[in-house]
Amino acid sequence: SLFAEMNLRKLGKQAKLSHVLDHPDARMAFVRHCQKEFSPQNAEFYTAVIELERLQKRHKPDKILLKAMKKSAEQETATRVNILKELADSIVDQYIRVDSECETNIQGTIREEILQMIEKG
């Protein structure tokens, strides 16, 4: 997108991976790099985590929509939290757990911290 490109140009060397993944061409370059390094799961993992973060930041539905759905704000929040937890668990099961399908190469201490956070909920 145009915004992503302007953002990358503005940030230059200060850009973070999340900024790169926002830009379609830059994201594809990152994916190709990961494939070249025989680690496509790294690109998939980063993309999944960034999408989860975006979902966490989305605004709550307005009161009119909640009323039409016959749900309270508390019910909607509980549903949203459960969905986000399921997505986080799925990411951990696929990329973080030892011997997982697409295990990423991360430090053991970081892996343990993530697993502990998931266990605590």
C-alpha cells in the first residue's frame, strides 16, 4: 500500500520488521529470503504474530451493533478474548513448542517464557 511504502521510506534504517511486513513487496522479499535460508516458517510465524497483534488492537463494536446482536459489551469482550486466546494457542502449538510442525529457531529462554505465559492464560 502507499501508506506502507511512505512509512518505510520515512523510517529508513529505523524500520522494524512489522513495517516491512506491512508493505506487500517488502513482505514478499522477506518471504523469499526466508525460503532461500530454508526457514519459511519464520516469515509465517512473524506474519501470524503481527496479525494477532492487529486483531488485539481493533476497536470494540458500537452499542447499536451489540444491541442488534443481543449481546452485552461483557459478552462481546469475553468472546473476543476467547478467540484471541485460541489464536495465540494455535500460533504457539504450530511455531513455538519443541518438535511442533513449523518450529521456529528461537532461544530456549524465550521459548520457555512464551510457554509459561500461555500456561498462565
